[in-house]
Amino acid sequence: MPDGVGTAPSVTLSESAAKRIEFLASQETQAGLMLRVSVSGGGCSGFQYGFAFDDTKGDEDRLFERAGAKVVIDETSLELLNGSEIDFVEDLVGASFQIKNPNAKSSCGCGNSFAV
């Protein structure tokens, strides 16, 4: 069977991302929050990533977890994110969630948008 055929789409969370999601969710007053990661048209490269907290998982959403941190992604976005790793990086420039997306053929300098 060819690689990827018949397997469910998947996204992984780095340990750093899981810790940051848990920390940020604990700072909110509402319990049960998940980080919603989405892809929409726009940005300087064609598609852009979106990050927001959500307390609802819809029928078309997939849930990914690591160490108590929960990420929810809609099926349409998941098609573009399949095989990606969500990471949280802190450096001299700042701190941010970054997506290591094997489907992206190119991306902008800031890493917030990509092309396939």
C-alpha cells in the first residue's frame, strides 16, 4: 500500500507546544478550552494559519492531544495540515506557535502563511 493511503490524517504536538497550550488555557476563566488551529485563504503566500481558543468540538473537527493539551482542527484545514507538527518556539525575536508543515511548498518570512 502506498505511503499515507488508508491512514487517518494526523497532526502532532511538540512537548513545548503542549506545555504552552496548557499554560494559556489555565489563564482563561472558562474551563475545557482547546486550541483551534485553522487554515484560511489569505496571507502573503496564499493560505494563513489561525490560532484561537474554543470550547466546542464540531462534528467535522478532529481532536489531537498531548499531555492534557487539546488541539481541534476542522477537516478542511486538516487536509492542508496533515503530517504537520505544531511547536512553540521562544527566541530573541519573540515567542510563537509554529507549524512545521510538510505540505507547504513555500512560506512567508514570518511563517504565518504558506503555499501548496
